[in-house]
Amino acid sequence: MNSDKAQQLIDDYLSGTISAEDMALLRQAKEENDPVMEELKLSKAVVSSLRVNHRMTLKSELTDMLHAREL
Amino acid sequence: MEEKNLAYIKSELLKGNNKCLEVIFKDEADFCVKNLSNTTSCSYEDAEDIFVESVLNLREKIIAGKITYLNSVRNYLYTTCKNMWSERVRKLAGTQKKWSSIQAYLHDEYKDDPIVQKEDLQETETMLKIANEALSKMNSKCQDIIYYFYVEGHSMTDIVELMDLSNSEVAKVLKYRCFKKLKNLVREFQKAGR
């Protein structure tokens, strides 16, 4: 798998827009321990971490809004 | 909530203005929090926490374009709150330990993932710190596109407009380069044992 295709697969996978056909490619890559899996795992870990951090920040902002309404 | 109001909220959220959600807290928080705590075993504090989570959930769906019209914001939020409470009760069954928001969010990120499971990643909690640190080392354009695409889930069309780029191809190339750079920085930080 070339790097452009791999990146496209990873992006589609992370954004939840991956097609059934490409998902089958990823499953195959997982079974074959394709190097793209290491890239995917790192990408997933990075993006999930950023999302979790962002949600924590947002939650704190919204919690302030919740309590501000009581003042 | 009328379509035009949701469209206004979406346009403000895309600009990063979360203040537009204040009206939802003013109009709907008391109803949802009081009813949830009065009709279930949920404490008032937990009900407040769940209500905030339900607004976060609504915010994400508005941004992603999954919700463009709601007959009643109150009904939507209250139903979401009840479902979230049921899920919490189910998750906590059999364990005395209360999940932190971070653990719950990480769980959500990996549940139903058919390819990568949380167990595959030893360093998820450490990654929370590293990923943010690496992102902060990048230029603002890279930070923006990564935030818009990977974190907020904006469409390429929205990103082109928000970042004033010439077209979606330019946006794709920028995203590709920035994300690659971010991963390389993360690898460097991991090697340095941060």
C-alpha cells in the first residue's frame, strides 16, 4: 500500500467516513500485520488524545456556563 | 428549535463561539437536571454533569451536520440525559469505582472500534499529555487544520472557508503535511521519554 493510499485510509477511518471496501482493506492489513497498522495505531492514539483533551476543556467551559445561569 | 436558529448556532460554533449555547443552559438546564434527579437515583451533581455532557453531544452533532432541525431541544436533551444515565448505571454495575471523565471519554473513543482496541495501546494516558504538547509546538495554521479536521470533525468545505484557503485540494495537502509533522513530533517526544 503506498503512503498516499495509507493516509487516505487512516483519515477516512478516523473521521468515520471509511467505505466498506476500504474497511476490508484495513482488516486485511491487520491480519497481515501490515506496517500501515502501526501508523494507524499512532494516528488513532494521537487523535483520540486530542479529542479527549478538547472535550475536557469544552466540558469545563460548559460547566461554567451551567453554574453562571444560577447567579 | 427552528432550523434557522440551529443554522445560526452552527455558524457561531464553527467560529469557535460557544457562548451561543448559553441560551440552552438558561432555558433547559433546570428542567433536565431537576427531572433527572427527581425521577431516578441520579444525584443532583451527577444530573448536572450529565446535562453538560448532553449539551456537548448536541454541540458535536450540530457541528457535524447530523442535526439540522429539532422539534424540541428540551425533549432531545432530556432523552439524551436519561439514556446517558442508564448507560452510566450499566457501566458501573459490578464495580465500585467511579469513572473519571477522561476514562469515560477514552472508553468512548475505542468502543465499537473494529480495528484498534484500547488494549493495543499501552501509552494512551501518556499520549494525552504528549499529543497536546506536540500540537502546541506547531504553527497556528497546522494547529487549526488539525483541530478543525481531526478534533472537531469539520467538513473540508467548512475548513476551506474557515481558514480562507483557495480550495479543498490545498486543504488536503496542508492537513496531510501537518498531521505527518505532528506524528513525527510525538515519536520524538516518545523517544525522549516525555
